[in-house]
Amino acid sequence: MNTSIAKDTSSARLLSLNTGLPVHVEWNGKSVYTGFIKTPSSEPLHISAEGIQQDGQGDLKNHGGPDKAACVYSADHYSWWSEQMNRPFEPGAFGENFTVQGLQEQDVCIGDTYRIGTATVQVSQPRQPCFKLAAHLERNEMILRVRDTGYSGFYFRVITPGTIQAGDTFTLLSREGKGTTIAECNRVLYHEKGDTAALRQLLDEPALAKSLHKHLSKRLAD
């Protein structure tokens, strides 16, 4: 894996802060309880280890919790998706809490720690797309397309609770571990599962989310 310092992210900022409480939606003839539908907030909100004020998840087993306090997605990908799918995309369209500029998957690493507003957050793992993304965008192929493109987004855990709002800038405070980018994580997860050396290096990342560490450890053992 590439252990060099990733692209400068000093100009990164929070374009939109999106929240939403779980609701029931219909998908393929079934009722799905989900917090995927997010709308922009115009006011400052508190963020803590358990998530963001006025936000929630419908599936607490696979979403939310200390390692997934905020879902992040780059607005830099939106124009590509719009061209591919012939439709507009608004902030929160990918179910993200943070619609950001300047933080793409090849730029950020597991363990990168940022100040945003009065909070301190840390990159914990890639966002792994599930069927709720397909349901929200009404496209069955979205899971595979996100995996193929690598436009996954990622999660923040909260190191220091605080208040955040749209327009806040990100300040990189530190970079822990071996410099494994989110893009490299996605490669190990989906495209080069047999790369044992890369898998071991990813597992050595001290800030890797516990649930993903457990999943990948099982893969290595098998």
C-alpha cells in the first residue's frame, strides 16, 4: 500500500450538514425502516460519539455507533453521478451527514484526525454501500457501481464532541498509522481480496473501525 502523505486537504470544507430521523419507505414491495433520507440543516448542531443532533439510524446493528458517528461523502463526485444517471443530486443524496468538498477517498487515510467547528473527528473506515442506497436512489445497481467506482465515502468517529455547521473548514491535526487511504481500503475490500500483505497492513491500522477489523480478521483466518 502507498504510505506516502495523501493530497493536501487544507482547503476542505463542509458544504452541507445533513440529518434525518428514521422513517418507513417502500422498496421492492417491502417496508424498510431507514434513516437514509437526509436533509440539509441551516443551523449549528452538536456532534458526539453517538452521532449528530437531530439524526438517527433505522438499523443500529450496521449503522451508527462510535465508529460511524457521521457519514461523509464528497460533493466532488456529484457531477459525475449526474452525468451517468441523467439526474440532479442534492446534498445528502447518498445518505451522508457531511457533504464535503476536498476530501476524496484517495486523499484521506484511516486515522486522519480533523478539527471541524469545535469538534474533533477521525476517519475510521470506508462507507460500505447497502441496499438502502439502491432503494433511496431507485437504482438496483448502485451497490456495485459504488464499489466499482470507489466513490464510497467514509465515516468519522468523534474524538471531542462539539458544534458544527455548514461552511466550517476542516483542519488536519494528525495522521495516525500507516497512511492507508480509503481508496486503498476499498481495493482490499472489493477488488484484490487475495492481497494478503495489503490486508495485514490494513489490519495493522490502529484507528480502523472495530467491526471492519473483525470482518477482515475473519477473512484472513479463512
